[in-house]
Amino acid sequence: MSSRPHKQSMSELKLRRLTEHNQRLKEDLNRPRIRVSEASNSLIRYCRATKDPLLPSVWGSLAKGEDPYAPPQQGCCSGELIVLFLSARSLEPPLKQSVDGILVVM
């Protein structure tokens, strides 16, 4: 008789799994759908209407104000570029040199 409750619980488990699967299928059936041709046309319209700055051969070059990938005109820095070269052998202070208004530290 000990096997009988086990079989009953297995059948209840199977019933519960089938019920849950049936519920998921019903939810999937109620999900709104569109035809593939409509989705394709919508995608084509979007691609034709939206400029892609990474495709200048198709859309032409963008103005710097329109290009989201252009470097910012004024950032947080004052415009000085500091380049530092350190040698593992030398512990001497670096040499400072100005090249075209740019401070280069060697």
C-alpha cells in the first residue's frame, strides 16, 4: 500500500505540470500578433527614416552637432595634453617641453 500514495502523488504532479503548461499555451495564444509582411514593412520604413551615423556611405557625413560619436568640443580639461614617459632605469624627474602650446612631459 505504500506504493499507492506515491503513484497518486506522481499523478498529481503530472496533472499540475500539464495544467501549468496548458496555462502557458493559453497565454501564448492570447499574445497580440502581426503578420511577417507587416513587421518587415515596418522595419524597412524605420531603416529608411532613421539616419545611421555609422554608415556615411549611405547617409552622407553628418554635421558635428548631429553626430553622437563626434568628440565633444569642450570637455572637462583645459586643452592641455600631458604625455608622460617613465623609464624603469631612471628615477630622474621628467623633462618638460612645450610643443605648439602642448605641454609634453618626458
